[in-house]
Amino acid sequence: MTSLAIQRPSIKNKAGVVTNPRLWASSAGYEFWIDFGHADLINAMGSTNEGLDGHGWSFGTATHLEGSTGDFLSSADIDPSCFNCNATFVSIVGPRIFGTYDHALAAARFLGYQPTKLTVRWFASFPTVNTNDTGCSLAMAGAGQTLLIYSNGTNFLLSDNVPGTDLGAAVDTSWHTFDMAINATNTEWFIDGTSQGTLTTPTDLWPVAMQFQTGGGANRLKVAWCRLVYS
């Protein structure tokens, strides 16, 4: 199994860690986080002054669910607060900034070296699975998915924009960490730290945006948090 260990500055140095998703498009850094702990993130900016749509994001009809039934720090009984893509053709799309030389050059100012890899991690579940392209992706604005982790109703898969697919583990409805470790040559993907395979990294498609989507039909998606980090 390929290691997901990421070289990074000391944990004591918080510079370059962007924890507010409203600042993704306007902040230099090497690590970017979004945590769906409250509905304000997916409410319209005009009603709360906090919505992501006022900060370079776009989204359709999605709901926020507050966790209430999990056990303390337990991986056996999980119920996080999350957003829920619970309707047909819904997506949440961030600013298109990731994967270019200029973005990596800014990250290098914090890392102390020029990064060669972008790792993306989601904590997510597919509470209903079917045969369409619901999933978590890096996407070209208005032009489809560059790299997409999704379910076909039977297995989890990684898809690229070539197109090509890599078949992974049997699908289930539990919460998992889903990762993509991207370099200039290959993209390897993981479920709960276990490698699922690789695809050739697409070219001539960067920069990309973080996207969570429901493609239609009966598929559904929940996401508690997401992290992107250069290394």
C-alpha cells in the first residue's frame, strides 16, 4: 500500500493553512480546509452574510444536517454535521485555483520547497447509491470533472477526463475518507488509507475547482469536511 504521509512544516507553524473556505480565492497557502459544521456556509450570502456564494463559490439546492446520534470519538457510530446533496443535479463548486504552477509557487513560500504533489481528502458517505456520477471531484469550471471519485451502484471508482476509470472497493453507505494523491504523472486514490489504484493525471485542464455533486437519479452524497494540501 502506498503511504499517504505528507511532508509539511512543523504543526506549530500555522502560516499557510487556510481554514476559512471564504478565503480560498484570496489567500496564499499550502493547505486549504472546508468544514461543513453549519448551514450558513450553504445559505445565500444575502441572507446571512456568511454564504460561500459571496466568496467565489457556487451551489445548488443542498441542505445541512446536524449530527446528533454518534458516540464519543467513535469510528463505529458516526453522525457528523454535514451538507447533504439531496436533490437531482446539485453541485457545490469552489474557486478554480488548484493545480497550477503559480498556486504551487505561492505554497512553496510556506513549505520551503517547491511542491510536486496535491493531495485531496474528503470525509464523506454515499447514503444512497445508484448508477450516475454523484461524487467528489476536482473540476474545470463549467466543463465537467477532471478527476472524480464516485459510485456506479456496485463499486467506488476514480474517473478522469480522458475518459478513463479505475475500479475500486465495493460500494457501501458508511462514512469513509476518500483521497486522491496527484502528481504530474499519476493520480493514486485511497479509501480509508488503502490504495485503490492509479490513473494517468490529465493534462491541459488546470487549474481546477473543488466540487461536490449529485449527478441525478437516486444517488446522494454527504460531506463533513474536505482538505487539499500541497507537498
